[in-house]
Amino acid sequence: MERTNRQQEILDASVRVIEASGFSGLTVRRVAEEVGVSEPALYRHFSSKLALLECLLDDFQEAVVGHFTALETMTGENPLETFIGELFDTLGRRETLAPLLFSEEAFHAEPALKDRVFDMITRNAKTLARAIGAQQQRGAIRADIPAESLSLVVMGCVRVTITRSSLSGGAVRLVDEKKRVAGVLTTLLKE
């Protein structure tokens, strides 16, 4: 999605506010202060806090969905390990936003996001199941368990790792967890 420099500056400031104060601390006033503009000036770029959060979600979705679709055509010795490694590298660069997809706090702060996040997770699970199905047909992932079920296992593992990282105060970093998670999933899912 094409954005102006100012819109990107506002999004970056929003991430800094979330890092400092959590999702519940994200307010238009705080973001405007972080950018160094007035609230009315910020509203010229985003109509509401919800619009700002939706844009952050869109950015996050664009960043991760490519990994889910890429798994479908990956080849090599261990496509699942490659997939997890690349996904966690991307999530690690967005460690502040990753918990948004799994955070009840975000839903309480902005209930209108609940349906949107639910739809994103549902679409991602279907995309991942399709990719896992393709890998099952290649013989890279075990085929005795439905792809939809394996998709839930992978997404659950990713979610728990993101949650641990988010709650650890920096002690657990996603980029450091990728080999362990990939190893566990490979052991469980490899044919």
C-alpha cells in the first residue's frame, strides 16, 4: 500500500508509542506529540485511531502473508525450516506489532479490530493449510494429519512464541527462537 512520508512517520511514531505504553497507551494525542504535530494535523493523514491501527495491521499482514504463500512452492531439503526462519526474521523486525494479532488487550482498546483480526487469522490459517497441503503432496510434510490441523499446530506454536517474547521484556527474542521452533515443528511434521 502506497503511503506518504508523513503517514509512514506517523505509523513509525505509533509503533514507538506502543513500545513505550502498550496498545492501551496508544492515543492520537501521544502519536501527534511523538511526531511533533498537532492532533488536527494528524487527523489529516488518519481519520481516527482505529484507521491508524487498521493501517498498522495491513502493514503487518503484508509483511507476513508472503511467507505463508511462499511455503506452497518452496523446495529443498527442509522447506518448513526455511519458512519458520524467514517468518521469524520478519516478525522479529516487527516484534512490537506481532502481539497485536494475538492480543486481547488490543481488542479491549479497540473492539472494532476484533472482526478484522479474526478474519486475518482465518485467512492466514487457510493460506497456510493450502501451503502445507502442497508440501504434503511433495512428501516434505507428513500426510497422515489433515493440512488444516497442521496449520493450527504451526500457528499455535508461532503464537505461543510471540506471546513469550512479548511478555519476556526482551529476554526472549523471536530471531533467537527460530531455530528451536523450526526444529520442533520439523520433528513433528516432517514425513
